[in-house]
Amino acid sequence: MVSEGLDPYEEITLPKFDSTWSKTSIERWLEQNDIDNFTFRNVESTEIPGNYLISYRLIGATEENFMRNSEIEFTISHIDEVETVTVYDFLNRSLTEVDIWAKNNGINYTYSYDFSSIYDRDKIMYQSFTSGEEMDVDETISFIISKGEEIILPSFSNMNIDEARNYSQEDEISVEVIESYQEGTNVGDFIYQSIPAGTKVEEGTSIKVMYSLGDTIVVPNYTGQLKVDFEEWVREINRLGASITLTIREDSNSGMGYGRIISQNIYNENVGLKANIGLVVSSGIRVPSFLNMSADEARSYSEEGGISVEVIEKYKTGTNVGDFISQSIQSGTKVEEGTKIKVIYSLGDKVRIPNYINQLSVDFEDWVREINQMGASIILTTKEDSNSRVGYGKIISQNIYNEYVDLSTNIKLIVSSGIRVPSFSDMSVDEARSYSEEGGISVEVIEKYKTGTNVGDFISQTIPAGTKVEEDTSITVYYSLGNTVTIPNYTGQLKIDFEEWVREQNEMGASITLTVHEDYVDNYIFNENIEYGRIIRQNIYNDNVDLSTNIEILVSLGEEYRVTDFSLYSRPSIQSFTEQQGLMIVVEEVSDTGLPSGTFISQEPEAGEIISKKDFIKIRVAE
């Protein structure tokens, strides 16, 4: 049988609902009585607190016959709350501070700029809500930011070019002086300013002022120099407002380098801004044919021919040693003096194969790469021999050597595959140590503790078994010291000696820890008969324990000492007293205290504290 829940027709006694009932308490009552047929209606009220009951209404039922499935409606007080914030005093502050405050409080703001003789540039000089005033978060606050004092631009037409350049230093605006050629003007005449005179501007404003370079140009003499340099001069002059043009004629009989000016029809004269200048320019040096030259003749051509020749030698099928192959710039081409040209000559179509037996195959491969980069196409076929005692990678035999062969010859090599590393997992510690004497490799045996192993168990080897290596390769093999440690008895010995022993064991794989008590415990620590730092008691010794065991030791603090009040002592007497008592003291001098030199300031530990005579006492005195 399955339960159908509470009886919907069961009569429910209604409590005395009044304004003391909150919406939360009503919801709790509805839940406790399993009533589902209800509604809440929110009504604004200034008399009833928010979320509290104003009234209720039964629909289709009375208080006498109200059942679990009857309908009930509750009217709840609802008050719209407007969130407000208190406005700060932002006058004379930056917009950055406003932005941070606005973001933190969800406030919208606007701003504008205006001149001010009172507020510095970029400082707030007005805010629409005053300091301390409350504003709704959905309202907008506005600000006016100072542009600083207004500056009235002067007329630069009344200044010369030097006065304009100096103006930036005298006032708070930036003046860029531009010079330009212009028809109908004299050198230094004012032409224009980018912002009209009388305009009100703020501090830091940039203005361009143009003055004339005049309406004539002195043409320099570029005879014997490169045409491109003269063209660059013309471009620069035209950028400054001129419109100079060039008429260029080439001459191949001048003997000058390519592109150099043979003659110039105007130079060292004043001309108008639209003048045309005629040039005669050398058509340059002609590249020779290197076909009938030897490699040495081509190399020496650089010294006499005005061009730079790089001779390259390479192998080429169907050629003899020294044959011309090609040149990078075709003969007859006109070039500038100093032009670089590559000329290729043949090394022939045969290669002499060197003897690389007993050398590394990678060195032979490097040699083949170099030869092939020079035009050959030598092929290597390599076969390994695993039975050789020759070191890994060395050539055992070579089918061709000390012979001249074709450029595409195939050379066959037999290369040593080297010595194979054995598996030390089947060897004992002693067998692994003795392997170096017979196996051709160098074996270092290291013993260490390891959880889950027995003494002598193999742990690992640094090079996997079966790896091919060269003779005398070094390999490290690890064997176990077991998974327990025997703890020695250090009672009566120094703590630092026990700590050193623990470090040594942990370096071998253990993780022993020490818990050292150096505080006052059970009246056993201070002991004037036992030297400071010596172990009084040790909870484990002469016993085999796990690798991660914690050992607790009790260490002597030596002779107990109750700290003296050193404020009563002068500095010399402090020194004398501490030497007599065998105390450890550090005196720190403090400057700029305003106290007489040597005056006591403080001490650590304080007077009356109990310490060991081996503990340091720090005393601070005036410098």
C-alpha cells in the first residue's frame, strides 16, 4: 500500500494572523501544514514594515470550515528602497579618483573641460552634487575639469623666426617652426600659423608656424658624385616647397663608374623654385666575360676592373678542373663601381675518397655533406656489425678509399653497432662491480635504501639493458640497502653529529626525521653537568626501524641562567660582567637616538627571563 499524503479535506485551525507575522513566518506555517493553495500580493505601505502582513483573505472558505485544500490570499507590505551614496569632496582632485569612486558605488558620471585661473590643469573645479550630499545610485553626477589658465595666442607675423623658436620657452605652448620655400617671399618672411592669433588655448597646446626660405635656391656642384645623391638633394629641396626638375643624359665614354655625374649645366648659382637642371651621367662599368679567364685571373680582376669578383669552385659532371661554368651577372651589363659578381669554375667531375676506417661514421657523413654541397652527389650505404669490439659508430671497413670516383658513386661502409649494455637485474652487487673489468663499460655501483626491497635487491640502471654504447661508456647501477635502518645510540654525544648521521642516511634514500626538544621540559633540559648541545635522552636506539621513522631526542641547554637587568650597568661593566659569567653577548650601537654615547636602550631577552648560558643576549646602546 502506498501513502497518498495528508488528507486535503482535513480542517485546519487558522492562527491569529496580524501585522506581527512576516512573510517568512507565514511561509513556514504553510509548509508545516502542507498547504499549497495560497498566493502573496505585494502592496506598498508606509505604516507596516516591509515584508510583514497587512491582511489576509479566505476564498471559498471561512475560518470555521478552513480545510487543507482551501484557498488563502495574503497581502504583504512592500517598500521600494532607493540606494543612496554620500558624495565626496572631489574639488582639486583628479578624474582618476572620481572614476574609482564611481565604479565602486555603481554611479554614472559625466565631465567637461573649461579654463580656470584658480584650479591647476586636470583638477576638478566643479561637481553637481556637493560634498556630503546624498545622491541616488541611479542619478548622474557631472564634473567640470580645469584646462588651466587660458592662453591667448599671439600673432607670429610680428615675430622673426628666432623669436618664434624661443616662444615655447617663454610661454606654456609648444611652437614648431617650419621653414619652406615660397614664391614672392624673402628669407625669413612669415607665411602662416596653424591656429589663428587671438585664439584662447590651454597650456601645452601645439602650434605650427611657417617662415620662408625665400624664392631662390643655390644649386650645389655634384660633378663626380653619384646621381642618386643629387636626386636625394632634389627630393629634400622639393619637400621644403621647391619644384626642381632634372633632365638626365647618359654617356658611356666617360671612364667614370656607373651612375656618377660627368657634368652639370647649373651649379653654385641661384635659381628659381621651378628650375630645370641638366645632368650628364656615366652609364657605368661593363661586366666582362669570364669565359676565357682562369680562376686566378678572375680573382685578380677585382683589383683592376672596378668590380668585386667572388670565385666559387664546384664539381660538375662533364667538366675538367678549372673549366668556367657561369657568372652571376651577364657580360656586357652596366654596373656601378664596386658591384659584386660571383664566377663559378669547375673542380672537375671526379672526387677523391679519403680513408675513414676506424673513425666515426658521422665524420665521414659530414665530409660527404660538404662535398655534395660543392656539386657532388656521393651516396653512403651503411651496414652495422654487432660483433665488433670497435667502439659504437666507428667504421670497420670501407669499400672505396684513396681513389678518384664519379660524382654519384655509392660508398659502402660497415659500422660498429657498439657494445650492448647488459641487464644488471640478474647480477649481485659484487658481480656488477667486477663487470667493468671484463665488459668494456665503466660501472659505478650505488647502494641506497628503498621501501619494499631487501638488502642487495636490484633497483635500476641509468642506461637500459640492450642499449648500444661505445667502449668505456659510464653506467650507474643502484642496489638496495633494504627498507629498514638501524638507529645508533647518540646519548651523550652532540646533536649536530646525530643530525649529520641522519643527513647521510637520507641521502641514501631514507627519510628519517628528528624531533628535538630544546625548551624547558620536565626539569630535565637545563643541566650544568652536561655540555650545551649534547643529547640527554633518545627514544629509539640500537633498533631496526622503517625508513620514515621519527626519532625524538632531548638536548641539553647546559647551565641555566636568569637574565640580569643590564640597564643598571655601563657599557664597560656589561663587557666585564658577561666575560666573568661566560655569557654570549652582542652589543648593537644605535645612531640618532639623542642619548649620550653608551647609554643603555633595551635588551633581549628581558631581565628575569631564564635562558641557557650559550644563548645570545642582545643589548642596544646609543652610539
